Amino acid sequence: MRNRTALAFLVALASAAPALAHTHLVDATPAAGASLTASPAEVVMHFTGALEPAFSNIVVTDEKDHVVDSGPSVADGTTMRVPLKPLKPGRYEVTWRAVSIDTHLSDGKYFFLVAP
């Protein structure tokens, strides 16, 4: 009887695993800590799961906390991107919020540099 109970528990746990998965950032361009010699045209992020476009976004700001996006961020499938204005040399902060289609939230921030 214990074996059946344990087996039933394991089957239930295994079938619930995909529903419990959160989407996570896989990589970003520019990468965290990158030092670039030219202004990037956009920030592109890739995630482990599909995103809910209405609730996912990227905001890029300069050292004075001014937004340097040249348009809204767009989420499509597992990718999210935002176009940028031409960036001057300096430090930029990327703040992102990703809501998966199963409504789990992940978010974060990182910096990159544009050097002369």
C-alpha cells in the first residue's frame, strides 16, 4: 500500500512540474557588464518560456535616470526587445519584467557601458 501511495505522489508531482516552472532569463544582448565601443540599436532578451506580452517589458535608462528607449518594448514568444536611441558614452541600466503565460513573474536589472 505504501508503494502505491508513493507512486501516486510521484506521478502527481511529475505531472505538476511543468505548471510550476517559472520563465527565466537565458541571455541578453548587450550582456550584463558588457563594455561596448558603439551604441547598440536595441536590447534583446531571451527567456526559457513564452512571455505574456501585455505584462512584460524592458526599460533602459542612463546615469541620470532618463529613459533612452526609442519605442515600446515588444515580447514575442520567448524573446523580448526594446529599440534604443543613439547612446552617448556612459553607463546604462536595463530593468526588465517578464511575466510568463502561466502568470509567473521574474524581473531584474543589470548594467552595460558604452565606452568611447
